[in-house]
Amino acid sequence: MEMERRVVGRVMKRIVPFLMICYLFAFLDRVNIGFAALTMNRDLGISATAFGLAAGVFFLTYFLLEVPSNVALVRFGARRWIARIMITWGVLSAATAFVQGADSLYFTRALLGAAEAGFFPGIIFFLTQWFPSEYRARIVAYFMTALPVSSLIGSPISALLLSADGFLGLHGWQILFITEGIPSVILGFVVLWYLTDEPKQAKWLAAQERDWLISRLESERNLKKQHESQSLMQTLLAPKVLALGLANFGGIAGTYALGFFLPQIVNAFGFSIVQTGFISAIPYIFGVAGMVWLGRRSDRRQERKGHAIFALSLLMCGLILYAVTSGPAGRLCALSLAAFGAFAYLPIFWTLPTSFLSGKSAAAAIGLINSIGSLAGFLGPYLMGYMKDATGNYEAGLLAIAGLAAFAIAIILLLPHDKNLEFADSSNLKSGPQAADVAAR
């Protein structure tokens, strides 16, 4: 137990905070167009529908290149491939500052999606190379808190940058894209120096610690291999993998609906741009709390399906409450509830595919599951923009997103029970009730 506590703790402190910083800027570069839209849409003459399409077209190229990118990560190593992704997306995010209209915005966003493809599923696969299965919900939760934290910090910063209109002869939204794109390029070069591809290369662990971790992870992989008799293509087409892709699709739509449209929803309450920045951060505080609390609870109880359904139910209820309430305070509470559920769902969901996949099949299947889910990143923003132009408000679009959450709940209900879904159940590898509490200490 002492060895396990020490090793997991050291690996977590070494890897997770740095990956959180990388993912923070990845998500910020992906959704900062939501804040830029407060003035960019007017400057470029873009409608709500056109903006929704521009926000969502990112995910079409992202979808197409997810699986190839994750296979490339296995071939070239996480360190080099993640660095390549971060440098190219940082350059393209900054280049968004120089678009001239809707068409060039569509083109740049499509390139950005192609550049970033594989980053998130690559990190999820990378974490499976370092952490035993019973710790993954909380580890993924810690890592993915970068999503709401990105918007929590990025919302007021983006608002302030947007207000710097005229500096160096640039529009505020141009300053925003350039300023928030540069850190990703810098971090990409840091990745090359800082990350370690796999435990056997970890010189920062003592030899005894390294051997324990390698042995523990290898035991899990061997247990999974006893259940693996499929080719890579059979794995990708397995009903369980496709079902998880659909569950990801239905659940992640809420995350992007909030990410791309929350600034515009809050601004429509009558707040200034700077006020919008600070008020838009409030739902993400609840998103952070949801991720950490529900992820830790799921690990303690070693239960995934029920926790995922609970999170999706909160997301759905929050979006419905927004539609049936009025006034900024009530609607902000509804959006905070939706954010709690939307972000709490993500780390719990991603324990499911990593529980029964390993090796190259895991990398490819995780890429496929994420790419199917990423299509919701296209549909959600486009649907929100179209509904806004058609109805003049956001209620119909948010109700449609609530319907997608209900769809995800139905899919998860049809999945096998946790113990049948997870081949590498932790009880097969270790005993004792303390197992799920080690990483928390």
C-alpha cells in the first residue's frame, strides 16, 4: 500500500497539473470564438447561424482525423505528437485574427480542427499508460477540470482583451485570438522537454517505483488481453464502442452549447462586455465542483453508469429550467446547474472505454468514440445559431440540447452493467477497501 500510494502520488503530481495547463489552452483556443463573437460578428457581418456554423465546422475536420491522429500518437510517441498538435493549433488559433469574413473564418476553423484532432483522446490514452484503472475517474476528472477552469479564467480575460479595441490598430477580437494562441505554441515546445512517453522511461521515478508501476499496469493489460480476440477493425465496429460514441455525442453537446453561446446569452441580459466576462465565469465554478466531486465519488464506489446518468440528468434539467424561467438570476442558476452536470459527466464517461480496451485498439477506439462525440460540437452550435435566428431567443436551441442529453441517457441505460463492461475490474488486481482512496491522499 505504501509503495502504491507513493508511486501514484508522484506520477499524478508530475503529469496531471502540466496536462491540465495544456488542455486549458486547448479548450480556450477552441471556444474563445464565443467571446470574440460579441464584436467580431458585427465587424464581419456574420449572422447567428453563420457563427454557429463557423464554431461547429471545427469539429468536421476534427472528426475525420481523430482516429488517424491517435494511431500516429502510438507510432511516434505521445511526447512528440502532442507537441506537434499544440504548436500547429496555437499558430492557427492566432491566425484566426486575420480572417476577413465568413468564408475565411470557416476555412481557418476547419484547419484548427484538423490541427487539434487527436489531442484529447491522445491524452486519455496517455493516462492509461500511467495510472491503474481504479484511479482513472478521479485522474481524468482532475485533468478535465481544465475545461471549466479554462472558461472560468478565460471568460474575464477574454472580455478584457476584447475591450482593448484599437490597440496596435487591431480590433479587440483580433487581440484576443493572437494573445490566447501564443501560449499554446510555447507549451508545445515545453511538452518535448517535459513529458515522458511511458513508465519505463521515467528517470524521475526510483527504480523500485518504476518496476512496481510497470508490473501493475502490465497485469491489467494481460487481464484485458484474455478478453481480446478481435482485430482493430472489429474493435472499431463493436456495438459497445459505437454505443459509447453515441453516448459521447449526446452528452458533449451541452458542453459546447455553453462554451460557444454562454457569453452571448449572458450579454443578452443587458450586461457590458466586461460584466459579461465575469458573470459568464459563474457556471464554470459549478462545473469544476461537479467534475471533482462526482469523479471522486464514482471512484470510491467503483460505479460508472449511474453516476453518468445522474450528471446527464442535471444537465438536462438545467437546460429545461432555463427555458421555463425568466430573469437573469433564475436563468443563471439554471445554466449553473446545466454546467455542473455537463462537466461532471465527462470524466466519468471516459472511464468506460479505457476499462475494457488496451494497446493500439484502445488508441483507435478512443479516437473513434471522441470523433463521434465531436460531431455534437458541430451540430450543437449550428443548431443553437439556427434556432436563435429563427426564434429570436435561445430557449428552443437549449431544449434541443436537452433532448440530446436524454438520448445519451437512453444509450447508457442500454450498456452492460459496470462489472460486465469492465474486463479489468480492480478487484482482480488488488484487494482491500483502501484501493480507491490512495490517489486522494
